[in-house]
Amino acid sequence: MGDGGWETEEGRRRTGDGGREYEAALAAVAAQKSAAGGQRQSTQELAEAEKSARDAYQSLAKAARDLQG
């Protein structure tokens, strides 16, 4: 924007509550994106742990079958 835009000190002073609300909205969006990233990471870790557990089970089941027969 030019001089006096919302990103300048004068612009923030002129927009008053609107500028503060905008800043609060930006912070809320950033927090939501961060939380979504954390959820994505947790989901990926869970999927990897589940695959590892299934692989270990299959390995143990094969060993048990080999011992029986």
C-alpha cells in the first residue's frame, strides 16, 4: 500500500481496533496452521508405528508357525 497503509505505524494508529483485530486474525490463522501441521505429523507417526507393529506381528506369527510345523 503506500504511505499511511495499515502496515505502517501511522496506518495502525488510524485503523485503531480494526488493525488490532486484523493482527489478532493473522495470529489465529498462524496458530491454526501450526496445529494442523502438528496433527499431520502425529497422524504420520501413528501410521508408521502401526505399520511397524503389523510387520513385527507378521514376523512373530511366521516364527510361531515354523515352530509348530
